[in-house]
Amino acid sequence: MDGPEPGEPLLQSVPRPSRRRTTLILLATILALMGAASAGYYFAMRPVTLKIAVGPQAGDDYKLIQALAQVFARERNAVRLRPVVTDGPAASAVALKSGTVDLAVIRGDLPVPKAAQSVAVLHKNVAVLWAPGNPDTKGKRKARKTPGIAGITDLAGKRVGVVGRTEANAGLLNVILQQYGVDPAKVQTSAVPVAEVAEAVRNGKVDALLAAGPLNSKIIGEALAATAHTGREPVFLAIESAEALAANHPSYEAASIPAGAFGGAPVRPDTDIKTVSFSHYIVAREGASDTTIAAFTEQLFTARQIVMAEVPLAAKIETPDTDKDAVIPVQPGAAAYVDGEERSFLDRYSDLIWFSLMGLSLMGSAGAWFASYLRKDERNSTASQRQRLLDMLATARRCSSSEDLDAMQTEADAILRDTLNAYENGVIDSAALTAFSIALEQFHNAVADRKLLLAETSPLPPVRGVRPQAV
């Protein structure tokens, strides 16, 4: 019978698939996808820090903003604040105009940068005008009004002390005087620190005083108390033309000081006093992210309840005017929050999520194709091994040596092991494994049949010591 060709190796070395390389590449692809997803989540959810100009450092506005910044950080909010100290609202407006800050606390009655958009009303200030009344004699209250000052028109030729160090309040006084036809040049003004109010009243350095701030302002309360402690009860000067003044100057509003707003006698007003008010705003620079400002506005009004215990001024925070004719146009993100049109997380990031999922899907498909491409050699190797098995099947049916059959059986066992590994690693599918099983079964049958045939046709070995008989 025919056997293998001389010199033909019965055992052929078949390269084993490089599963380690494929596994490492797949692992690297998965880690890259996870890293991309993590990076996208980090950049979408990382806190945003907004720089806000506010001043002066000793003022109530700075204390309020500082308290809000601490709450934002403690609550781990999405938006954080970094206060930038300035000399006052005017300097804060300049900082916003220059683009060095994202937000600023400004006064509505001062020049507002064109790029400013309102986010919230931090608080409203009222103008308080009063004159020291006649001194008390023997503890009895005398005439309420000081001689020569019955109203604002009587301030011509008088000396008015502007409480505080800001020059903006002097400008407010000029607006009030002009509304009443009083030439500001005929009124002598001077800045009077709160600590020097009593001395100025006692020594006759001022005939009247002006202060501006919230109704619960510490500065106004201390200035009125200092006036009363000199024995000269404050006499409040009403701004009866407040509506007309507000119509001529849109940055001001008509307001009133409620009776008893500053406590009991002798500093309380016995009746409501008409006056004007103006607002301190938190404004954002034009071009700021609407989403970020909307989140900041929501945090601001949420934190207001927390901060009020520490800084009572927080109770005065109000929503901005969203009308189109507002003095300061509202920031779109803040308007969305006020009008209840703020977009949810899915609304804001739906496009990002959709594109991320599409990108991950494409990357997954590309990874699967790449992995399939890398397994091409393994599939080819498995196909060549199956072909080798079929070749051994044909050879086994012609083989004349049991030793050669045993060698092919050993090689078939190695092919079986590699094929099962390829199936477990996903290189071949169940159909290919079934085809291989049929070929392997046929090979085993052929080897068994050939060994049986060789055993039947092999000559019997001669018996020792017995010679064949000669015929």
C-alpha cells in the first residue's frame, strides 16, 4: 500500500493563534472607550468658577457675596464664586467692562456697562434725608423741625453731610436737588463717616444729612442714632416728587419709608415718608453661558435661605426685571429660571449624550471590526488545520505502518486542542466546529479501520527451532 512520501513529515508544526495580543488590543480599546466616556462626563459636570467683582471689602455687599461663595463651595454646587475685591460698585462696573470678571455687583444709578445683563437684584436702597431738630430742653421734645429747613427746597445755601465715603451718594443728592429746582452748586456737601456724625451735628458742621442703603442698613441706623444722641431728634425730609423723579430718571423708583422703620423714638419716623430707591444688581457680562447663569441663579435663590441667618441682607435678594424695557436687560439664563423655562439636564445635554452614544457605537463597531481583522490569521490557521486533518484522512486510508497512524493520531489530537481553543475565543463559530467534528470523526474511523486491516494482513512471525520441511 501507498504510504507517505519519503521525507514527508507526518507532524507539521501549526502556529497557535496569538490570543494574548488580541486580548490586549481589545482591553486597550475598552479602556480607551471608558476613558473617553469618563472625560466627557468630567468636562460636562466639573464645577464652573465665576469671578465676581464686589466692593468695598468692608461693605455689606462683599460680606453677602463672600457668604454665598462659602455656601456654594460647601454644598459642592455646579457653579462656584470667586470674589474679586474692588473699591466699590463703580470700580466693579469697570472690571466687568474690561472683561476681567464674569459677574459684578453694581449700582443701578451709576453708569452701567453696555455689555452688562442683570442676573438678580441684590437689594434695593432707599434715600434717607433728615435734619437735626431743635435740641431737647429738660428732656421735653420741642419743635420737630429745625429752623430754616422745612423741606428739600430749603437746603439751598445749607451744608449737607453725605454719610459714608462713596461719591455715588453725592450724585444722588444732586439728582434730588435738581428735581426740586435747587442748584447743587448752592449746597455745600461733605462726606461724613458714620463715626463722625455725632460730632458734626453737635458742632454745627452740617445742617442736614443724607444716607442711602437698605431699610435695615446698619449704617443708616447708626447715623440716625448718633444724631438722636446729640439731643437733636432727626427730622425726616420727604421727597414728595418721588414719582416725577423716577419718571425723569428710570434708574430710580418711587418708594416709601414705613413708619417705625428705624425702631422706636427718637429715630423712628412717626408716619410713612416718601422717598426714592435704587437697586444694587448682580450683572453678568454679555456672552456668558446661559446654562451656567441659569444654574447660578437657581443656586443663588436656594442659598438665600441659608445665608439669611448669617447675613440678613440676603433676604433682600429679588429676581430681575424680565421686561423688554427693563433698565438693565436681563440675562437669558436668568430669565429662563425666573420664567420657569430653565432647561433640564436632558434638555441641556441631550445632543451631547446622543452624539456620545453614536460615537461609542461607532467606536464599538470599529473595535469589533478591528478585532475580527486581527483574528483573520487565526481563522486562516484554523482552516489550514482542518484541511490538514482532511489530508491526513486520505493518507490514513493508504498508510501501511501502524507507527505512522499513531503519529497522525497525535497530530490530530493537537489540532483538536487548538480548534477547541479557537472556538472558545470566538475565532470560529459552532457551524465551523461541527464541520471539524465530522472530519475528525471520519479520521478516527479511517485510522481504526486501517489498523484493523493491517493487523489482518500482516504475516505470522516464524516459530523458533522449527525448520520448514523440505518437499
